Amino acid sequence: MTALGFLDFASVFVFALTGALVASRAQLDLVGFAFVACLTAVGGGTLRDLLLGRDPVFWVGQPGYILLACSAALLVFFTAHFLESRYRVLLWLDSIALAVAVAAGTGVAMDLGHDPVIVVLMGISTGCLGGLMRDVVCNEVPLLLKQGEIYATAAFLGASATVVASWLGLQGLALLAICAGVTWGLRAGSMLFGWRLPVYKARPPQQ
């Protein structure tokens, strides 16, 4: 298995766990768990592959990704009640999945020889859109859209760091490690230390 293939498998599994945890918060049945887990797991990568013209889409070419996501859903369905704080576990798993998926997205785009702007956008899309779909379907406030939350920003800076590192001559696993490390470091820092982006506040009209 290639490094990019491993990243796809890892991001699918961890994102599927987060999808199933959100399904547990919504008290869905087992079919609902599997649906949300699969949607979360492959949503971002599917859009990436469609935009980049990859044929077939990664999980269509290897249906094992769907089986992996369903296995994650099954695992959470029978174990979620043991967790003291499902939301806290969800946040940390999501941060790991975000970092891995952004690295996978940027790596695929770079391997196909795309422009740096496309590389960054594919990293953001792969990392963010599965979780966005998960939260919208389950009627949760998307992490991506919470006020001041460092989420898409972490994906953007992680993908951008990969592009800069490639200009400096780094290649292969080093690039993927830098991308995942920067993305996860920023996301984890925001949760541990309360880092936030400034948000717009309306001002009263001038008299």
C-alpha cells in the first residue's frame, strides 16, 4: 500500500468514527450509524476525486473503504455508551482525521501535478467537507462554521505549508508529515489553549 493509500484508509476510519459518534448523539439506529459514518468518511475524498477527474473515485475502485467505515460505525454503536464525554472524544478524533485527510488531499493533487492553488484547495476540501456533511445531516452546528473556530484555517495553513516545503525541495513522506503536523498542531492548539480567530461584530450606525 502506498503512503497516500494508507492516509486515505486512516482518514476514512477515523472520520467514520466521528460520524458514528455524532449519530450516537442523535440516537440513530444502526443503519443511521452506517449512513452517517460512510458519508463522513468518504464525503471529502469523493468531491476531491470528482473535481480532479480521478476515475474511478477512490472508494468505488476499492469498496473496502465502505466496509471499513461500516465497521467503525458498528464498533461505535456497541461501545459509545462507555465514553464519559462523547463530544470531547469526537473533537479529538475529528482533529486527527482532519490532519490525515488534508495530507491525503494535498498529496493526491501534488502527485497529479496540479497548481499550488489547486493543491491547497484539494487539501481543504478533503479535510473539511466530510465533517461538514456529517454535522448538517445530523442537525449539529458544523465545526467548520463555529465562531472563530480554527478548523478550515488549520487545513489551509497545513496544505500551504506542504506547498512551501515542496518549493524548498522536500519530497514524499516529509511533505505529508509536515502537512499533517501543521494541521493537527493548529487544531489541537485551538482546543487546548482556546486559540480563536477574530469575528466580525456589527457597529452601531454613525449619527
